[in-house]
Amino acid sequence: MTLTGADVRAARGRESRKSFSVRVGITEAKIAGIEKGRAIRDDEMQLLIAAGIVAGGGNGEAPPPVPTPEPSPAAVEPQVLRGPKSGVTEINVIDLPPIELLDFDIDIDDDTDPLGIINVEPLGPPGEATPRQLAPPGSRIVSNSEVQTFKRCRRKWWLAFYRGLEPLKKKHTGALQIGTHVHKALAAYYQPEGEPHTDPRDALERVLVEAWTEIEGTVDDELIRNTIASEFSKEANLMRAMIEGYVQWLEESGHDEDLEVVAPEAVLAAPFDVERETPVYITGRLDVRLRRRSDNVRLFMDHKTCGDFTSKSRTLHMEPQMLHYHLLEVYDALRQRVEAGDGVHYEVEHTDGAMYNMLRKVLRTERANPPFYQRLEVRHNKHELEAHRQDLAGVIDQMLTLEAQLNAGDHPGRVAPKTVNDTCSWSCEYFALCPMFDDGSRSEQFIENNFQTHDPYDRYPEFG
């Protein structure tokens, strides 16, 4: 059977393109391209036939009396970067143009565009997705966390990402855990309109109950558990004060009233151009994708728990994590335009930059000095993004070269040396292990007793 774009358009009838794309298993951008005359690929043809689309515009069945409800943007699963699943025959890897070719002024005038504009909501991967699910099998996945670890300390990178070691005993208190719990509480609150969302104060209590239940189930020693309980209780009260104040701050300031949540906890992955036999995909998770209603600007929000705002705000415009996320947003927009097909103008919203949502880790007592909450926007232009892309390409090239040296049998002490500074004692989970590689201790026995191996990209890391 041979189908044409006219057949597909006729079969869709009055059904929305978004609903139709979900029903047949082909992304909305690809449906748009097919309807505008792009040749139908073999895998697309199979999906269309399987969905009952036939030549002549019919689908073999009477149209449903009620149109199929359109899913929210967060519920639509893009097919282009996902692994094999039901209804998808293979992954289509897209060759994206370099970022220096990007034109951020992508609005097209109807009068000069004979093909017309296709306006759709950008697709957002589900928050439950992992990098391994988003990138094709066999890809080398790279996150900002891995890049920054590599730049900070080669030995830590060797242990965490090359060997995939994680401690058997999870740390239950501390700065990282505070950030994780607060992120989870806010994630339950920042949901798209129409989706269930939870007051962050209630969400935090659920998070704390889950965390304490895990502690009770994994820490057998009563003395150790009591010590953890004391610290856990202090941190729980701190987090309650932070979230309670945050809700009050929002009510008084109205900072959220002009914001529309597009997608929460969006995990993205995109092909990255480095000259290697194995394809490289960069990945990241955005806390919240937003649109500001008053000026229709798209931003992504990143929650930060911090001790003070001054030191953090000085370097926000240079923060590599946000540049990394913005680069992923640009590639995601490019993906949608490329999917539409050659000769098809496909308008998508581009993202202007990051909105930092900062919460200070203070109890807000009478002696504490405000402000306790702050939001800052940081925009990145195409020159900054291109500079970051070049920097990222250079670091990834070094990382993969070192990886090849390790695979070839080079000694880790020579090619992946340690870098020591005064943060090691509290910021590195390998602090006790690290000197054992240098002082003749039985480091591998220590690893066997205290660590386990895992795939860092088989699940997405906790927040932060």
C-alpha cells in the first residue's frame, strides 16, 4: 500500500495533529512534514498502516463521535531520542546543525511563507525518563555533572563515572540531602495546569516520612540511628521553615502568578558533535520549564538551596550547568524543526535562559537577616552558547581520550591523578578511599567492602 500526505491529512480529518500523532505513534512534527508533502519513510508507513490509515483518506472505521482528548505537553512522548518501545520500529538519529548557524529570530511571516506556520507546543520528555532511555543504545552519554567532575578531579571522575562506584551506605543528612528533599517538595508543587499538584509543605512532610522510613529500614545499629535521628530532626525543622516561608513569600510577592508551568522535571538528551566512532549524547534534567504569560518568554527554572545569595549571584551568568541546560533546550527546538522535514517551516518557542529560584538555608529567626528568597534571570545569547559548546566539546574530547587510555591499560595514577582542595572532606564520597591508592593500603579490598558498581546513567541522579 502506498500512502501520501494527502491521505494522512484526510484521515486525520478534524482530529488535532497532536492527538493524531499520539494515536499513530509518529511525532507531531513528522506528521506536519508528511502532510506538507515530505516523503513518508518506511518506518512511518508501517505505523500509519498499523493505525488503520488507508489510501484514499479513510481509516477503515467510522470517525469517533467525540474527539480524542489532547494530552498535556508533559504527557506526549517524543519518539526521536527514545529507545525501542511498543509502536516504534527504530530510532531515528538526527544530524543537527552546529549552533553557530542558529537564528533565534525564528518567527515567520505568513505573507512570505507559502507553506504556512505550524504552531505547536514544544514536546517535553516525561520526568521519569532516564538518559539511557532517551539516547540510542550504545551511545556515550555525558551530563554536566560528569563534565564538572572531570574538570574538578580526574581521580573522582575515574571512580564515579569510569568505574561507576557508589557507596553502599547512603548518607542520610547533610547539604545534599537538604537540597534533594526541598527539590522533591517543590517538584510536587510545580505541575502544569490541570495536573495534580501538592502544597509544598504537605509534599515535604511526605518526603521526610519516606526518608526516615528508609533510615529505619537500613540502619540497624541503634546508636548510629539515634545519632542520625538527632541531625535529621534539626534538618527537618530547617526545611520546614524554608518551605513555610517560601509559600508565604509567594503569597505576598505574587512571583508565581505570571508563570505557566510547561513541563516539570524534563529530562533531555541530544546528539553532540565530537569526532568519535561511538555517538555522544549530552543530557540533563530541567527542574521546571516555564512560560511567562505577560511577555510570552520561555525560561527554565532551577531550584537552589544556598547559604547566601551574594556569592552565588556573582557567577550565575557564567554557571556551566545553566549553559548546558540552555544548550539542550536549543537542540530540542532544532530537533522538532528537523523532524518536520525539508521545506516545512516549523515554528517552535525558543528558550531565553534560566530563572534561578533560590532558598536560603536559614530558620528565619529574629536574628536572621532577610532576604530569604530570591529569583534571578540569566539570559544567554547565541555567542555564549557557542562558546559553551566549544568548551564542552574540548572537555568531552579530553575525557574520551583519557577513557581510551584507561581501556588500553594505562595506570590510573598517571592519567587520572587526584586534585586536592579544602572541600574534599565534605564534598567527595571517596575522601576516605582516595589516599589508599597512594599509601600502599588495600584500596581494592576497601572498595569491595564499602562500594557497589552501577551505571551512572541508568537512572537520573537525585536533584542537584
